[in-house]
Amino acid sequence: MHTEKTVKSSNEKTTAILFFLYRLLIILISISLFIPAINPARVCGLVNDNMSLFTSAVSYSALTANTIRASMRGWIQDSSFVILYISSIVICLGIIGSVASGCMSLGSLKLKRLGNLLSIVGCGVSAFGFVGIAMSYLQLEQTTKPDKVQPMFQTGYFILMGAIILVAIMSIVLLLLQPKPGEKDIAELSQKYKLFLLILPFVVLTFLFSYLTLWGWRYAFFDYKAGETLSWDKFVGFKWFTYLFKNAATRSDIVRVMVNTFAMSGLGLFFSWVPMVFAIFLCEIKNTKIRRFIQTFTTIPNFISWVLVYSVACVIFASDGLVSSLIQANGGEAVNFLMSGKHIWLKMFLWGMWKGVGWSAIIYIAGISGIDQQLYEAATVDGAGRFQRMWNVTMPGLIPTFMVLFVMGVAGILSNGLEQYLVFQNAINKNPIEVLDLYVYNIGIDKGKIPLSTVVGMSKSIISVALLFGANRVSKIVRGNSII
Amino acid sequence: MAVKLPFKNKKNDKYMSSAPKYRIHIGDVLFDILNHLFFIVFTLTCIFPFYYLFINTISDNDLVRRGLITIIPKGIHFKNYLSLTNVTDLTQAFKISVMRTVLGTALMVAATGLVGFLVTKQEMWGRRIWYRFIVVTMYFNAGLIPWYLNMSMLGLTDNFMGYIIPSIVAPYNIILVKTYIESIPVELEESAYMDGATYMKVFTKIIWPLSKPILATIAVFGAVGHWNSLYDSLILMQNDSSLQTLQHRLFIYLTKANNLKEIMVSNSAISAEIQEQLLDSKITKWTVSMVTVFPILLVYPFMQRYFETGMMLGAVKG
């Protein structure tokens, strides 16, 4: 009796450990679906090197994007790509089966066993996909132009196949290790895992679009040009970080860009009291309807895009705009004010104000409505005039809100946003308008200097996070509560 | 914590309209006049550009070309708008913009509602970890290039889904919805569980209907964001112009005005007369701008309440 019990518990322990490894392996496999470097479906150079297995299975047009010429010349057969596409889908389906089994392994004994069966089926299905890819490769190898088609066989093929075979073996072992479920056992999942599985897709999406993006920072350490493949012989360490400061041209660029960034953020911070004053003065208008009207129409610009703000700017200030029309009507010459680089910091600040002041004021208007009426009455009794009430009652009531927003503004000093400066940028005003975000865009997307752009963006992100935590710390010390 | 909605009650209006009595000073009167004047002028600067844009697109094109329309429209016609409908390039961009706005907003709201509900469930395995995992992404940003490379790795460049999928999980909105759902009395849910309802049933039958105000708010913000978004189209859809949004096309027309006609006419079957009309880059640009801004201007006055609620909720959180 005693020995049987210990055997059973050690058996349970092995199944628990096996299940843990099993789930881990399935997670790794499903992540590998999204990594282009180990895409088993990349059997020739015509398949883009930034295609993951998942992408190959989702989009036939992306898979065959580079094959049009080759297939027209008769170097390859279309059928090999159809096989490749179907195989990718089949492998993905098989892996989805394994993922489902991994989820089911959180349930009761019966559900676990069902999951293992499903996983074995899934692995069996994937096997067809692997055969298909091999067939497609053999077909492509027959090509008359091997230098153009570049048939190749990825190590990823063997890695993924090995992993899937391992999953199948583990499933079988687990099936054998677990006791047979009794008649009364039902396939069910406990509440806590049910809820977890419901939120899992969203956690995965967050991982894909926020955390996986950080993986892109690796480009900062490589000598990479757009369209190439990353390989270790292109690893350059911190070359690009030092390059920023050693190369005279980029150094002067960085200095200029930082001056622009600080100037424009500084202007914004220096005048960040304007929305507060706007709100205080707006509340001095006693007619509710007029106030409502003003509030509605001064907040509209906040909801139109920067492209449209630029469009409005053209309508008024371009050489065929309103101001030029008026000048021409009085015998002057048409001027395109947008093409000039003069006072560009101030202009950008004013456009930002025009767009945002009405909206930013709303938070202060709500703040004013939250101020205790008795304070005003007491102040009036004490003989305070209108301005004294504004200065001594309303203002102090709004300062805490102001401080929070100001500290947040300091934390965001490097992030001016991209779109405003992008749309207003032109050949003439480029030097004074280029803020950090725009600089990253210009060198990365326009000029294709991917590593350099990544270095700048990466440094910016890290400093911004540090600033945010710093601001939070300051706020905690000064006000006793945090802002994030 | 119950979320306060300041614009629903009349608290602020009470203060404004029944200000304490004071003696009339000349300074006060002068201040009132100047104050009104300032706000009226500023409001005009916010309205007038759109009005000016509008009257110039419906007025006689000849007068517009000579810059003679300033305050009053003359020779009203809608040919400019009609001729735009022949430009397949633009109608396609309009379609894409509408589709991404509708689909993107719908999915985002549904997902945000569900996640907001799920993270209030204490019994979830690893609840705090997953909640923080999602929410902390608000505070960091890998940068433009890693984002682009990641999207291209996931096959979302030159792909309509590139607009939709990344915007499904919106951490900030999840916080708002979670806070709101926490303010709903727990008894409502508990009695449903007693009766054997599943989580999904409770979500669709109880939580979803009760959180409609907050969901409407995030829907309005989401829709405006989708409609106005430029950079994702600009960076992700570089090679496939049929997937570019209206904002992106407008940006191209505005900044690359020299070959405007070439861009617009190249792939459309258009009569010579309309081509001639499109040649007038000023009027065409302005009409496209009007088409782009119109949905916002149309919707904004009706939705203003939701926008302000959203702003307040953000403030409550901050």
C-alpha cells in the first residue's frame, strides 16, 4: 500500500514536469512561427527573407511577391509555390492543434488526454506540410537558373520538425503515464484557467506588437542595410553609438536636432499655463450658451489631423491662399509663408496652441467647477474683487492639476510627436524644424540608415522612460502621490 | 471608484450663472468686453478656416482661382465634389479610411470591453501579471524603425490588417473600462453566477449593456484616431497605393503638388473636361481637404459630450 502511494506520487511529479516542458515547447514553437530567420518555407532566394512561416501561410501574394519574373521566364513552376503555400498552412494548422492541446492541458484529466490526442493528430497533419515543403524544394532544385532562383534549405526546417516530433513523443508518453479517466470524469477546465485562456489572445497580441518590437533593437548593433539578412558577421557592437558622436556630420545634426527639440518642447512648457488662464477667463463669461458655443468650437481643431491642419495652413498662408489673395487685391505680391524657415519654432508652437488650447482647457474648466463655492462667497464677504477671486481662489485650486501636467510635460520633453513636423517640413525649413522624432523618421525611412535611426530611437526611448520615472519620483516627493 | 461625469450635472453651470453679487466697476465692464472680444475672435479663428475652405470649394471656380471669394460664396455649384468621385484613386482611399475606422473601432471596443471585464476577475490565474503585462506597454515605445521592422516581419506591411490588428489592444482604454466596471455593483454579477451563467454570458448580458457610456466614449476616440491616423499608412503601405488612407493621399497631394494631376489621373478613366478641372491643383486640393475634414465636423457637435467625458476620465485616472 505504502509503496504504491509513493510510486503514484512520483509518477504524478514526472507528468507535472513533463507537462511543464510540453507547454514551454509549444510556446516556443508558436513564437517560432513569427520569426523569419527560421522559416522552413524559405526554400529559395525568391521568398523574401523577412517572411515568417506564419506570413507565408497567411498571404500567397506576399509569398510569391518576387516570383513573377522567374515564373514568366519559366525558371520555376507555379505549382511548387502552391505546394509551398499549402504546406505552410498545413504546418500552421498542425501547430494550432498543439497550441490548443497546450491550453487543454490546464484542464481535468479527461481534457488533458483529449488534448494529447489532438496534439498527436496535429503533429501528424504537420508532417504532411513538411513533406510538401521538401517536395517544393526538390521541384525548385530542378530549375534551369539556380543562380537566380537560389534553392536553399533552411536549418529552421529541421529545428521546427524536431520540435514537432518532440511534441508528438511527449504527447504519447503523457498519454501512457496518465491514469485512464473513470466513467464519471468529465472534460472540464477550472474557472481560473478558463479566465486565463480568455485573456490569453490579448496577452499574445500585446506581446507581438509591444514586446516583440523591442527585439528590433538588435539592428542597432549590426551593419544592416534595408532588404538584407542579418548575420553575425555583420555584428559591429557599439559602432553606431560612437559613430553618432565621432562623425562630424551626424554630430552637428544631433546638436541641431536636440536644440530644435528642446526649443519647441521648452516653448510648450514655458507657455503651459495658457490653457489654465484660458479656462479661468472662459469661466468669467457668465452666459452659459455663449460659453458652451465657444467651448464647442475651440475644441474642434484638436480632433482634426495634422495633415488637415497643414491643409488649413495652406488655405490661409500658401501663395494661393487667403492672405496672398488679400495682398494681391491690394496690389502686392503673393507670398508662400509656409515655405519660409523664419520663426519656425514660434510658428509650430502657435499651430500647436491653436489646435490644442481649447481642448487642454477642458480639464481646468472641470477643475474650476470642482472648487468649493463657499470659498468664493467667503472671499466676496472679505471684500475680494473679481480679479482677486480669480487670483486667490481659482488659481490655487487649479495649481495641483497644472503641476501634474507640467511634470508629465517635462517627462515627455523628447517626444514632440512626428506628424506635425512631418507635414510642415519642406526643403527650406528643414533645418530648424527637424525635431528628434522627425530626425528618426528622416534618416530611417527616407534615407534608409536603419541602424543609425534605431540607435537614436532606442536612446530616446530609454531616456524617456527614465525621465518618466524621475518625474514620478519627484511627484511622489512633492505631492505625495504618483502620476503613473 | 465611481467615475464622475462632470458634464452631466449642472454643478459647474450653477457657479457660472449665479456668481456672487458685486458692485459694477468700470474695470469689470471693460474686462468683460475685452474677454468676450478675445474669445469671439479666437473662436472665429477656429471656425473661419473651415468655412473659407468650404465656400471656396462650392463657389464659381473662376472666381476662386482669382482669389475673389473671401466671405460670401458666389455661383454655388457642387461640380468639384462630383468630379472627385471619378478619381478611383480617391474613392479607394475613402473606402479604406471608412473600412479601417469602422472595423478597427468595432474590434477595439469589443476587445477593450472584454479585457476590461476579465481583469476585474480576482480568480483568474495570474491576473495581476497579465494586467500589468498589458498596461505597462503604455509607458515604453521601441521607436519607429523597430516598429516598422516588426510589422514587416509579421507580414503586416502592405496589408489592410496592418491598420486593424495592432490597434485591438488599447492599454489606456482598458484601464478606463476596468475602472468603470469596478464601479458596477458586484451583486448584479454574483446573482447571475448563482443562476449558473457563464463568464461570457455575464459579460454580454450584464457588463456590456451597463458599460455602454464608457464604451461609447472610447469608441468615439478610437474612431477619430483611426480616421486621422497618418503615420501607419505612410510607413506601412509605401508600396501599395490602393491600401493608403485618405489622410495619406491628401498628404501626398499637399506636399507633392507639382505632379498632382499625374498622381490622380494616371490610373483613372476620366473625361478630358474633368481632367482639365482636376488640373487646377488649388481647387482639387481644397476639395479633397474638405472631404477629409467633413466627417469630423459633422460628427463632432453630436459627440462632444463623449469627448469631454473621455477627457475627464483620463483626468480621474491621472
